[in-house]
Amino acid sequence: MKLHEYQSKQLFSQHGIPIPRGRVAMTASEARSIAEELGGRAVIKAQVLVGGRGKAGGIRLADSPEEAEELATQVLGMRIKGLPVRKVLVDEAAEIQTEIYLAVTNDRAARLPVLIASTAGGVEIEEVARRDPGKLSRVWVDPFLGLREYQARNLAASMELPRQLWSEFAHIAGGLFKTFLGTDATLAEINPLVITKASHLLALDGKIVLDDNALFRHPELAEWRDVDEEAPAEREARKYGLSYVKLDGDIGCMVNGAGLAMATMDVIKSLGGEPANFLDVGGGAPAEKVAAALQIILSDPNVRSVMLNIFGGITRCDEVARGILIALEGVKREVPMVIRLVGTNELEGRQILAEADLPTAATLSEAAELAIAASRVRAVR
Ligand code: GDP
Ligand code: MN
């Protein structure tokens, strides 16, 4: 579960991290009065659960309460990456000297939390990692010992942070680590953490992703869930217990098993296609679940073909095939589909699908090739 910027900053503040003064507004006139309280200059920030709001025009600087009202009107009418903006954060505008990146996440390979920092902050960190990996500094933290002062200082030194900021930085890094651990987060990120013109550190943006499996330990945080702001497809997927992640490609994927889903996406990519999503329908996969999964995949307008890759182990392929047919009854079949069905009773399963005029494939690569070809045919039309 993702938290909004204003929620993340509230948690940061509880852990001693300095944040700008400010409050959330639901209307433009509220934004105006908050700007007045802040002394006129304010930054208006769209509260949506996606990154890159700045680039999308969702972060605007106002010089006066009147301008704050005007900009809030614009931002509150926006959609960012498909999500409607219903709230804005009105913060005291900061005078920025340098933007820093600071985050805590889990390093699965090291089996430890890792603190990542960079003086190339502000922009997307994946971009920095790709272009200039030397600009990232890391320190691994033993969760039972917590972040030690010397570790934070080592990080500050390797980032070449001015020495007079080291103790402020150590305090913020310690607070961020405690926030991460205390909320059972999988990510706690400040981007940017800025050096102000007055040479202090200030957390201007905040992002926290909580581990859904640990949410039961944090009922007060679970209440912060903002269903209005979640992508509708992801909301639907959660309802049916499906793991769905939307991606940018055009080949919809429905697979049983997370590992097989990953392998399927790899094969599609290696053959020159781009998956539109990750979707694991899980084991057993009753018709109702398959139908919901198909609806979710087809709700993405980028999808030009769909590939189903189902391995029938305990569930028999003929059952799966009947499930697919039942699932397809309520679904418009405008988008071509390719089904790869292997495992117990696969011949019977394929027979059932063939009788219903559904193309099947014997191997994973054959299925991927057919799905890619089908997506291109539609793209040309
Ligand atoms: P994001 O685009 O969703 O990551 O939103 P951010 O909160 O990180 O804001 C994007 C960028 O807007 C930051 O990197 C800053 O450059 C700029 N920005 C945000 N708040 C302020 C502010 O108070 N003053 C100034 N001058 N710029 C700001
Ligand atoms: Mn940011």
C-alpha cells in the first residue's frame, strides 16, 4: 500500500525529520487561506499515488495567496497518469540549493535493509542508477542494531556532503530508518531532500510503500488507504486476490504462478514484444477468477493481444479450458488471444479450446510469437 506525500511527511515529522510547514486542501479557496497562513509564497502539490507529478504539471509554485488559489484550481482539475487529483498539499515554498536522494529499502540479495543516497536527487533515481551508478552511495543496516551514527557519516562523506551538514544528515537518515522499520515499509524515500539556501536540510517530498502483509500490525495506517486514488484495475485485482501490475507494453499476460508469469514476460521481451502487465491468477484459478483477470487485462486500452500461459498441475487442463470458455462468455472478444496449456490432460484441454475456435500453442515461445504477431496485425490496422 502506497502512502500519499502528506501522509509520508507526517510520519517523517514524527521521527524528527524536518519538513516544510503546510496542510492539505480539498478546495482552491482552502488552498488560498493556507497560503495566507504561510505568508504568501507556497507550493501547490497534487496528492496522487504516482511519481513524476512535477513533470506532469502537478507541482506549482505560487507567489501569492491569489496565485495559490488559481493554481490549486488548475491542479485540482487535473488527471495525472489517469488518476484524478482530489487533494493538494499546500506547503511553504523552499529555497533550494541542492537536491539529494535518500531512501531505505530491502536489499533482498543481502537480506538486509539498505540506505541509498545520492547528491543527484530530484530526478528519478532509476535514471541515475542507469546513467551514473557511481553517484549512488549505499550502506547496509543490521535491523537489530539500527543505523549507527558512523554509518550515516560514512554515507555523508561518500556523497561529498558539506561537513557542516553531517550531523543534520545523520539525524534525518536515522529518522528515515526508524520510519521504515517502525511502519514495516518496503520503501521509505525522500526525493528530494534539499539543502536550502540557508544551508539546512529539509524533506520536500515523501514516499512510503507499506508491506501489505504487515498491515494488520498497523491498523491506524491501514485506515489511510485511499481507494479513490488507486488505479481502478489494481483495485479490482485486489478484490479478486489477483496479483496485477500494469506495465507499458501491448501484450496482455495471464499466467498461473508468479515465477511462470515472470518467465513468460521474459520470453515475450526476448522475442521483441512488450508485456502490458504482470498477472498471476494463482493456483486452481476458478472460472470467475479467470474472467475477472481477463476483464482487468482488457480494461487496459494499450492491450492488442492476450497470451494465456497456464500450467495444469493439480488442476487438470480440461478443467482449465472449460473455465476459460465460461470466463469468455461475458467478455467481448475483439482482442486476439493465444493460449498455451500444458500439464495434466493437456490434449483434452486443447481439444476443448480448438472446438471453441480459440488458438492454442504447444510451447511457450510459439505462444509468445503468435501473441506478438497478433499484436502487430492489430497495430497496423
Ligand atoms: P514528484 O515530481 O512527484 O517527485 O514531486 P516532488 O515533490 O519531488 O517535486 C518535484 C520537483 O519540484 C522537486 O524536485 C523540486 O525541484 C520542485 N519543488 C518541489 N517543492 C518545491 C519548493 O518548495 N520550492 C521549489 N523551488 N521547488 C520545489
Ligand atoms: Mn519527488
